[in-house]
Amino acid sequence: MAPDLTIAERIRTELAKRRKLDVNAIQPHHSLRNDLGLDSADAIELVFYLEEAFDFEVPDQDFRNFTTVSEVIAYVQGRLKST
């Protein structure tokens, strides 16, 4: 992944790749479950991606609260600012 991509672009690109969609089809307001069809296994894979790509651990209780793409983006941005 190119390092000059924003956090939002990186997350949207990863979701698009996993869901086999065009990245432009992934919008911040989309629901992870209802709009993108992520199930629990997909959510776990997304957590693994976030942990590896952004070099921090995502506690289970944090990720369970995410329902939209924008919530994931905001979480990552917040975690990176606090380091």
C-alpha cells in the first residue's frame, strides 16, 4: 500500500479489496454489516488488517462498537494521534 494514502483511503481500499468492490463504492456512511455485508469472520480479518497496517492492538470491546466505515476511520485516526 502506498504510504501517501490517507487513513480513510487505506481502510476503504482494504474493504473494497475484501468485498471485491470498486473503492469508490465504499463510502464512510456505509454500514459494515448491512451495506458491505461483513460478517463476524470478515470483522476479525479487518481487525487483523488494522493492527498490522497501523501497528496497534484493537481491543475486542472497541471493535464491537463499530457499525460504519467512518467509525473505523475515526477510531484509527484517534489511536494514531494518541501515540
